[in-house]
Amino acid sequence: MHSVLFVDDEERLGRILTKAVETMSGWTAESVTSAEDALKRLEEFPFDVIVSDIRMPEMNGIELLDRVKKIRPQTEVVMMTAYGTVENAVSAMKLGAADFLVKPVKTHDLKRLLNRLFALASEGEPAAVTMEEEQSEFSFDSVIAKSASMRRVLEMARKVAAKNATVLLRGESGTGKDLLAQVIHYNSPRASHPFVKAVCAAIPEGLLESDLFGHIKGAFTGATEAKPGRFQLADTGTIFLDEIGDMTLNTQVKLLRVLQDRQFEPVGSTKTIGVDVRVIAATNRDLEEAIEESQFREDLYYRLNVVTLVLPPLRERPEDIPPLIDRLLSDSARREGRDLCRLTEGARSLLLRHPWPGNVRELQNALEHAEIMTGNDEITENELPLYLQARNPAPSPEAPSALLDGMTLEQMERRLIQKALEDSGGNATKAADMLGITRRTLGYRREKYQL
């Protein structure tokens, strides 16, 4: 029986993660709200894994890591961090942390990480998360796609899942690229093999290289033992390179070699390692613009751009918002073991009027805020974040309808884009200015409508 201790000053998060682990066969879990309490519990019970937030009052996660390694070196420590402090988490790995999780922590990512930490020790035991459970959670039917644009994306994803081609997922932050990558993997011939995620954003060049390709003992200060990289861990499976547009040019060169030859050398080593791995990459950046600015290699772009799937932002698929709301509320109730929260008509109307620049991630955060604020199982406008209430006042009953007879929203948008491109003589920058959108957004729309 393996044991894990969660350390986070946000008590609610510790509760949720503890419940998630308790559903895993062969695991027990508990949580505390400070590093000091964690050390006290470690003296009382020899936990196998400690999962700790980095930013905490009084003693932070890095200090806790140092203390744990002195008290009980065999205990594995995993860091939890927000995107803005990923660099700190990777630095902690050099100090002995086993890995890191990016907040908001997804329960399937947590379970997969715990399984990987004890894959060898648990050899012969039943997996905590079976392939059947993963395939059920990440089936194509699990993706909400009422809108025509999302249905087109899923149709292409079904086709590419059966193949071994490299896939590039493009779209704004929060549109679900991470989810789609896992859906493709768990519906592919590699489904029974590892799915490994690597976060490329905000990780310094030297640290990212070690994270991806591993290092040998003594490769740098603090490398007290050899450690495999994520490509090696993903062998025979899939590696998901998230936010690849933020990868440095030097690391891009090494990634290009892996894509071409399926070989690499760990940091500090001259030994070449071969891997059989499928690559799925994702970015919210305009890679074509990055190439023009010499920030992204053109040869790597063409290696990645074998099959490109563009996920539309939530504001362009309003049909998906109601079922997404219902799914997120249902998942939250199941996670926390409580009654399902229901939205009043006023609250639902307010959510439908918002343009959601943060996409599904912003919608999820807004609903989580409302669930915390409500004292019962009903969510009104007053429980939703204040910025939503201020930006999306109820429409005037006298306001005339803006709908045009016989035209869908997509048809109107396609016609406007065509007209702007014609009037600008095909100049994308001018066309974007005329439409009041960014050039990157125009690029997504052109690809979406095949213009």
C-alpha cells in the first residue's frame, strides 16, 4: 500500500486531491495545510510521496523539500506550481524533487504521475488507473462538440488518432489542447503505452533540455544521480509538448533531431539513446510570425506541422457553452462528493453573454468561484465573479435583434473575412486591422474556413 501526503495552504485543493487518490487501488492519502504540519506527520508516518505547493507562508515548498530529503531521503517529493513559477519547480527537481505538477492540477495527471513513480516497485500489482478507465475518460464522446467547428476538429482527430503522424494542436490558451492530445493518444494503437506531458513554457534552456532528454550523474551541480528524461519515459507511447512555441532555439535543434532520427543524448552523456515515440505538440503562438522574427525554426515547424488541428475559441462556439457548464458542475459535484449545484436563469444568461477570452479554463474558474460563494446548491448572478457581472449587464428588453435572416454566425463571419481580405489585397495585417482582430486570430479563422 502506497501513501501520499498533500501539502497546500488551500485546504479545499488538498481535500479534492486526497479524494482522487483514495479512488486508486493500492493508495492511501491525507492532506495538511502547512509545511510545518507536513514535517510533524512525516515523523509519525513514513509517507512514500509528498506533493507540496511551492508558494506557502512561513516555510515554502523548496524549504520543505530540503528538510524532507534530510529526514527521510527515500520519500519522493513532487512540487505543485502555477504557470508563472514553473522555473522554480524545475529547479527543485535539481535539488531532488521527483517531478512537478502545474496548477490547476488535473486528477488524471496526478494519478498518472503517482503510477509512474512506483511503476517498478508495483510491478505485478494491478495498475491504479487501468487502460479501460483512461480510454473511457478520454473517449471522443467525452469531448463536448455541439458546434460545427468542434465537430470538424473531432472528425480530423479521429482520423489522425489511428495513424502515427506528428500532430500540432493550435488554439488560444484554455481551448482544450491538453484534453484533445490525450483523447488522440487513448484512441490510438499506443493507448496501452505511456502518455507523458512536458511543459515547455517558462522553463530555462538548460533545465528544459535536462527535463526532456534526461541527464547523467555529475552532469551539473546537484545532479547526484542519473535521471531519465521525458522522451525516454514516453518510449513506445506519446509525448505531449505543451506550449512548444516558447522553446528556445538551441533546444529546438535537439528536438528536430529526435523528430528526424528518434535519437538523443542525455545531458552530460555521449551515449545515444533511441526512442519510439509519437509527438503531439501544442501552441497558442503564431508560429509563422515567430519564424519571421527568427524565434522559431522553419525546419522544425514543417516537422511538427504534419497534421494541424485548430481548436476554436469558446466565443466562436456558443452552442458548446450550456453543455460545458453542465459537465463542469457535474464533475465538480462528483469530485467533492456533494449535491449538484444548479444555475438560475439569470446566472446562466450572464454566462452565455460573456465572450470568454480565457476559454474553457476561465469558465471552469468562474463556476468554481460561484460554488465556493453559494451557501446552498443554487448559483445566482450574485455568486458569479464580479468582473462577469460588471462586463455583461442584462440586455435592454427594447434592444433590436441583430440576427440576419437566413445566415448563420459562421456564414456571416466567413463573408466578413473574405471581404476584408479582398479589400486589403490579400494583406493579412491590413485585413486583421480592418476586422479589429489580431493577425494570429485572423490566421486561425482563415485556416478554419480554408480561405
